Amino acid sequence: MENNLNVWRAKEDITQGELAEAVDVSRQTINAIERGRYDPSLELAFKLADYFECSIEDIFEYDPTGSSDE
Amino acid sequence: MENNLNVWRAKEDITQGELAEAVDVSRQTINAIERGRYDPSLELAFKLADYFECSIEDIFEYDPTGSSDE
DNA sequence: TCAAAGAGGAAAGCATACTTTACATAATGG
DNA sequence: CCATTATGTAAAGTATGCTTTCCTCTTTGA
């Protein structure tokens, strides 16, 4: 799974902490997702898409070949 | 979080077991999601949307008011 | 010079998604 | 009547998402 959360965040010019507060998770959770340490829950994905007013698919790209980091 | 996975499944006329195999999870996982016992991971949500050739938002509806069962 | 605040990053533990195994019920058809 | 198929449920264990705490680096300002 890939994501361009940092790009969306840069567009809005907000910090990880601000985004974290907006979607009600810890700052470290946003950090971990941007760094690719893990994928968010479906709920958090919805919250992020809601915040940026886009679809989940606009932020996250699922790679069916799926070797987690290729 | 609400979903109409059973409707999509009915459209394709497949069993929980068949869907489970198609998206590579256990039958109980599909069952649990349909029954609302928990939400799928983002990865599984992508696999399901892929399978039904629709968007995640077509299957799952996030309720921001969020009291889990209202 | 250095204390404080702002930004990002990582480890350990807690919460939740998922699996395996097992059992129960209803519907179908020999 | 009995075997099979589809669904629902549950308990125990594993994997993964998330929080809390701590650390580093940079910037600011007295």
C-alpha cells in the first residue's frame, strides 16, 4: 500500500500534529502512516479522505502484487 | 461504519466462503464484517472493492457521528 | 549561549483485525 | 432419515493499528 498523505498535507500546509488532531489520532500515527510503517484502519482512511475532501483511493493506492514495499 | 457487503455478494450470487477465498481471508472474517462485528482493514476493503469492481465508498459508509451502532 | 518551542522519528505496550478450530441451526435433496 | 451446504457464533492465539513516552534536530529569542 502506498500513500501520498504528505503531499495532501503539504497542499494544505499543515503539520503532522495538526492533521492528527483534525482526524483525532496521535501525531505519531500520522507519522507512521506517512513513513509507511503501517496502513491506517478503514475508519482513519475515511477520516483522512473526509478531511481532504477526496476519496480514499486518492490518498492510498493498493498494490495487488502486494509485497508490502515494492 | 455500515456496509452492504451482503447486497454486493447477493448481486454476484456467491457465498461468504467463495468471497472469502477470492479476497484471501477466512469465511469467518467475511461473516464478521457483514454482521458488523468489526470493520475490515484498509487492505481488505481495497480487495473487496477490487473484487466487486467498485469503490470502497460504494461498499462502506463511514458515519462521522460515529457512535458505532446508531 | 542556551532554554524553550516546533517539527519529525522510533520502541514498548495496549486495542483491534484476523485465523484456526469447533460447534449449532436451517434448508436441500438423496 | 441422513448427508451436504450455507450461515452464525465463540474461544484462543497471532498480526497489525494506535498511544504513550522519549529522543533528535532545528529555529527562535532573551
